[in-house]
Amino acid sequence: MQKRSSGKKVPSWEVVGALLATFRRQAGLKQVELADRFNVGEEAIASMEQGRRRLRMELAKQMDEFLETKGALTAAVEKIPAREKYPAFARDFIEHEREAITLQWYENQVIPGLLQTPEYARKVFENSCPPLGPAELEEAVQARLERQQILQRETPPLMSVVIEEQVLQRHLGDKAMMRQQIQHLLDCADLPFMCLQIMPTETPTHPCLGGPLILLETPDHEHLAWLEGNHNGWLVDDPSEISRYQQKYGMLRAQALSPEASKALLNKVLGVT
């Protein structure tokens, strides 16, 4: 059974969201009315109240003034630990990813986050819906780049990455940005702890057509799987389910191009013979 992992502590952003919802109701306002007042989407307000989206400091100050909450929201946001800069649903996964000793990653929509250039990451977040404000956009990009620091660890995780060929053909941004991103993939493919493979578009079928999949192993040799959808994700720890995903990933790697053939394809995309 797939289940969402939950920590023992209530995430700080959920506490802030609960405060916001309480103050809004006390003011006799609906979510849509608060959204209209601050020119944000109703879905954005709902996400903030559920702790799935951060309340920016600037907006917290404006809401404190409008709702007459004597700086309560501002004070709450100021107390958020830096490690909780990620969405509530992804926080457990990020914590495990930071210490993982092995990572196996399949991606069919975008370049895996740990292998994205800053420019590519920015373009991914620029396509968020509802749109991110300038401050939120910068925070999201920086948070993603900080995750990539695990590749600089003294003992980085042993990594296997399989990317659909179609991801290389989806040009986020201009051609120069995509060339830079693909060159970065080539550089990553040469890392001693990295095995990067491309799944050819011409492959008629494979075991992971259901979507992206990440498998990781913790320092305690616990095996976990991460499944992600639109604005949500699930950390799976059931051994029987993990076994199934590991079987899927093993078959996936067997059907993908070899590491050398994958680098040849990346060079072909770059126009290098």
C-alpha cells in the first residue's frame, strides 16, 4: 500500500497556514475575498492555509496590517527554520535525499532536479501554476540548487538516472539554455558515482509509463520510494511496494541506452560528432 509519510512534528508552514486561516475567518472573509484583496489566486491562499505553499514575508506583513493581527503572521514566518523551506508534502523526502547513500531516478517530464542548471531550474519554476511571485521564484530556485549540494559531499550517493529522450527535445527557454543544460548532463555523466542513461522515444513500452519514480537507500539501509504528481507527493516505505518499484527500475535500466550510447546521444543533440 502506498502511504504518505508523516513526521512526528507538525510542519511549521502548516502552523502558519492554520494561523492565516483562523485570522481570515475571524475577519469574516472567504478565501476568494482574501485572494482578490492581495491579487493572488484563490488556490494560492488555499495552499498557504494548508501549509503546501509558503507565506512570503512581504505578504505576511501586508496581511497582518489588513487583518489587524498585530504582526502575528510576520513573527510566525520569521521563526520558520531554514530547513523547512520546502513544501510540506516533500519535506520528508528532502531530508532522506540529503543523507541518501544510493539514488535511482527516472524522469519523463523534465531534467531531474539534482541535475538541473540554475537557468533550467528557473524556467521550470516560471511555469508554475498558479504563478510564483518574484520572491517565491528566487526562493524556489535557490532551494533546488541547495539540494544539489549532495553531489559535492565527500562521499556522494551512488546514482542511477534514467531520462526519457523526449525531455531533451522539450526546449524550456531558448536553444542556448538547453545546450548548456545538455552539456551539464554530459558533465554529470562523467562523474564516477553517476550512471546516466537515456530511454529512447522509439521504445514502444517500458515498466515506468506511470510516471516519475525515485528510489533511495538511507544510511540505515532503509529503502524508500518517492512518487510525485501535481502539487503532491508520496513517500512509500512498505517493503512489498518497494520491491515492486525496484523490479520496475531494474527492467527500466535494461531497456534504456547504455551509459556510453546515452552520452553519444547527448552529443548528437548538441551537434557534436
